[in-house]
Amino acid sequence: MEKVDSLEFALDFEINGTILYLKLAKKTKNILIKQLFYSLASQEIDHAKRVDEIYEMVKENKEWEVLGERNLSSIEITLKDFFRKAKKINLKRDIENLSGYKIAMEMEEKGYNA
């Protein structure tokens, strides 16, 4: 796959992820889970912006910075906050979200493996 094709694929993937997480957030009744899905959607938007910036640079044959280690701080903060709040409520009773969790995890796994 060429750079441009790869970047187009990545951009489409991030957009589809955003849409998926927004749909899952809309579907759930649990405010904590809703917030988690909105946070994931927001992160996908940030990823899409970065991919789009790189895409434009590649199209114009400009150099683009190589990404070093991923900045996981926002993801770590989100997950720590999620688990801190999760301790206060019984997530087991909210079984309706199980399929949403699985879909979200599969989506993230596809993104890392693409």
C-alpha cells in the first residue's frame, strides 16, 4: 500500500471509529459508559486530525515528523478516571453495554493491527 493509500485508509478508519463510539454513547443509559464512549470518540477525532495533517504534507511532498513514542497520557488519564468511577457503581448490572465494549475493543485492536 502506498503512503497516500495508507493515510486514506487510516483517516477513514478514524472517522468510522468516531461514528461508532458516538452511536454507542447514544445507545447506553449508563452515564459513566456514555462518557467513556464520548472520550474515545474525541480521541479518534484527534487521531483523524493528525492523520489529515500528515496526509496533506505527503500530498505536497513535504517532510513530516516521524512520530516517536505515542503520547498515552490522555488515554491513561481517561482509563484511570473510568476505573476510579467504576469502583463506585456496579457495572455488572449494566450487561446491556457488553456488546458495546466488545465492539469498541475490536475496533481499537483493528486500528493497532492495521
